[in-house]
Amino acid sequence: MCGRFVLTQTAAQIEALFAIMPLEGGLAPRYNIAPTQPILMIAAGYRREPGSNLPDRRAELVRWGLLP
């Protein structure tokens, strides 16, 4: 599997682009992300109560790769 890619944006740029809460521990640009390494995933936010000011999206670290 050839699935390498790069992440050139800073944590602040990603937070602004996707309107997510600030990322814990920061996020540095990475130029050789390979399978089995942790990557940032943006997903739909958790279910909210009416009137909540939480963002519509959330960010999580997940393992990049294929599970056979």
C-alpha cells in the first residue's frame, strides 16, 4: 500500500479552516506521513443540546492504514 501524504498546515490554520476547538498538544507540519502513524482526523461533532456553542466538528488522532 502506497499511502504516504503530507500535512503542511499549522494547528492554528486547521482550527480556523474547520472551525474546531483548539488542538491539545499542538500539531506540527509533517512531510512523510506513512501507514500505521497517527494522523489528525476531522469528524462530525458529538450530539449537542439545543443552544450549545460547541463546534459542529471535532478533531481526533487516529491510526492511518488499512486493516485487512
